[in-house]
Amino acid sequence: MRRRQLVQLAAAAAAVPSLSAFAQAFPARPIKLIIAFPAGGPTDITMRSLADNASKVLGQAVVVENKPGAGGTLPAQQLQTSPADGYTLAQIPLGVFRLPYTTKINWDPVKDISYVINVTGYAFGIVVPADSPLKTWTHFVGWAKANPGRLTYGSTGTLTSPHLTTELIAQELGIQLQHIPYKGSADLAQAIVGGHIMAAADSTGFAPLVESGKLRVLNTWGEKRLPRFPDAPTLKELGLNIVQASPFGIGAPRGTPPAVVKRLHDAFKKAMEEPSYVQTLARYDMLPMYMSSAAYGKFAQDTFVKEKALVEKLGLAKAQ
């Protein structure tokens, strides 16, 4: 028995240097970063800037792969079948924390993801075509009350933050809206400019269309007015106690070695601090929103609880 214990201890001791060596050698090949929304939108463009910066720090390419659909939850789902070696990473939108309450899944968004780092959040708002008769938010609400269920609005997908926040707004105001989901901001922009929907709830990727005179902003969802749209009131100014920034970051498969998570965290934190990334975020009124691995993990736990309450409040929870 004594000899067996010594052999086991020796084996365990031998394993420690191998793990350490693995972490020191990481990465030895390109890393895949899966994005939850299509190419060309604010998420894609800002995350590609971040990936480029991280590639320089890591000494290996960070290759972006777009996997849109399912309310932005497909990248997190892909982590569940990926090796826990740090070579597959995923953007984790807020919708991931709602998933178990609306869909039957066999994994846990809190326990089954290694949270690496939170990087930013969105600036959201509601826009209408520039020639819309809904000139102000008061017009929007009045028309919706007079025409229950007829005012169509688009979002970047069912159960995304723009969708649920707009439904929460509607519930608070006692109005009924008709939701049309799209795969991302680019598709949504085409739909509203093409006259297929009456309004859109999205991040400020719509800014160029506003500045070119094609869209008008009715409200924004931050704590304060956006400098780019100083005339657009916040939801709080409109009497709604709602603020939505939808923070998001990067996750790895459950069981990824802590030393690899730290290596990734440190690289992406440095990438966040590069002026090129900050400038790219500013194009979409976004700001760096850093959370360490530990803080991001705690945020995941807290958000998981809050999103349950929101889904239940809106009556969208799946049947038990």
C-alpha cells in the first residue's frame, strides 16, 4: 500500500510540470473565436479588432468565425463539444443566460463555461425610418395604443436583449407590438430601410443610417444620453426605469486549465487597452467594459438569476 501511494504521488507530481509546460507553450497554433452575430455588424467589427490585437500579444492568429442565429447562443453551445484546451473561444452574449428558461438544454451556462474576460457592452436604441409619421416616442406609443399588435419592430433575434427589452418596455406601457426577428444588425438595417418593418431595436450600428438621413432615433437605453444623439431621450427620461447595456465577453469550454485561462485573459486585456480597439468601439458608441475572469464568473451567476425573473415577468418561460 505504501509503495502504491508513492507511485501515485510521483505520477501526480509529474503531471504538474506537464500542465505548466502546456500553459507556457500555449498557444502553439491559431485560436478560433466564434462570434454570435453575422459579419459586417458592430459585434463582428469590434471583435475582429480585438482579435487582431490579441493575435499580436499571443503570437498566434485569433481567427474569427461567425455563427449567427438562435438569439446569439450558438457559440456558447459549440463550447460544450469543444476540447478544453483554449483553442476554441466564444463570445457570450447576455442571451446565453436566458437559454435554460426558454429552451430545453442539457448544459448549464454558469457551470459549463470557463469565463475568461468581459470586454464591452452595447449602446441600444429604437429607430424608425426618417419619413415615418412616428416622429417622436410619444407618437410611437400613441400609435401602438390605437393599433394593438400592428406596430412592427425588428431586433437582432428572438430572446436577444433588444427583443426582451422592447417587450419589457411594451409591457410597462401597456402596448402590444409585433416582433420580427433577424439574424443580425446588417439584416435588420436592410429591413427597416427597405420599409419591411416600422421600427428597429438595435445597438447603434444604425448610426450611419441616422447620420445619412435615412433613420431617426426615438430613444436610447443607457444611463445618460449618447453624445452622438443628444436629442434622443433615454428610457429613464421617458419615465421607464430601464437601463440596458448587455455586457458581453469571451468564454472557453469548461475545464480549460486555469493557466491557459489566465494567458488568454492577460492577452485580451492588453488587446482591449490598444487605441485601435477603443476607437473601433467608439464608432458604435461602445466603451471598454472590463471584468476579470473571477468577476466575469460572478457576473454570470448574478445575471443567470436576474434573467430568470425577466423571462418569467414577460411570460416567456418554457413549460415545465
